[in-house]
Amino acid sequence: MKAPAKFKRRPATALVAMANSLSMGDAVPKGELTQIISAVVSDQAERAALLAAIRVSNDPDSGLAVADLLTAFASEAAEAEAQARDADQVIGQWAQRLAAGALLAGFGAAIAGTVTGGLAFGLTLLSFSGFVFATASRIGGRLRMRRHAQARDSAESLARHVLEAGKLRHDGK
């Protein structure tokens, strides 16, 4: 698979180069680093290319630097996952409560005769739209949590593989 056009080089080799630059004290833009790590973590071919790049790197410590970057990325993904989970719980609970309250108010007004006909039907229909909003917000929250969890798991796994590749290279095997 060919690297996306937005990168000057393959993301895996760019990640190794950035890790080497960081270990020498050079500054690397965080947004760019996050994009590159995300591209490597999410693509099977890039993961394999990263392991190969670690094995042929001139710097014996590049594996440690890359593993550290991947671990930091995994930590950020875990934090984003926790925030998405918290937001999902709060938004979901309040959306369900508001929708249920609107539904009860609509039924109560229709039963009491305060509103009749089309207005009662419209009020009840409006309250059902609250349930739709609650469901949609929960689905969106779950998708964000799943995406962050996959990124975290993939980064943690790749960090372990990178350390192993560096260890094999260092041992001469």
C-alpha cells in the first residue's frame, strides 16, 4: 500500500526519523507526529514497515525512542477514550431523561385535555425525537470510544513489537 500523499516519505520511516530527531534534542511538531503515529498504527503495511525500519536503523536506540512515542500515543488515546466514555454517560443519561420527561408531559397534556388533536400528536412526536437524539448520541459516543480503544490497543501492541525488534537487532539475531 502506498503512503498517503500528505507525507513526504512513508509514515513508518518518518516516525523512525522523528524519533531519532527527538532523541538528539530537535523539535518536532506535535500535530505532525500524532498524524504520523496514527497513520502507522492504523495500517498493517505501515506497522510491518516500521518494524523493518527499526531493524535496519543506524541508531541502536531508535527502537526505544519509537516505543516511547507509541506508548505516549497509547496513553493519549486512553485518555481520549475515558473522556468519550464520560461524555457518553452524561449526554446519554440527560438526553434520555429529557426525552422521557417530554414524553410524559406530552401524554399528560393530551390526557388532561390541555392540548388536543394535532397539537397533542405533534408534542408526542417531538418527545419521540428526543429518544432518537439520545440513541444517536449514544451510538456516536460508542463509536468514538471504540476508535480510541482500537488506537490504544494497536499502539501498545506495536510498542511491544518495536521493543522486541530492537532487542533482536541489538542481540544480533
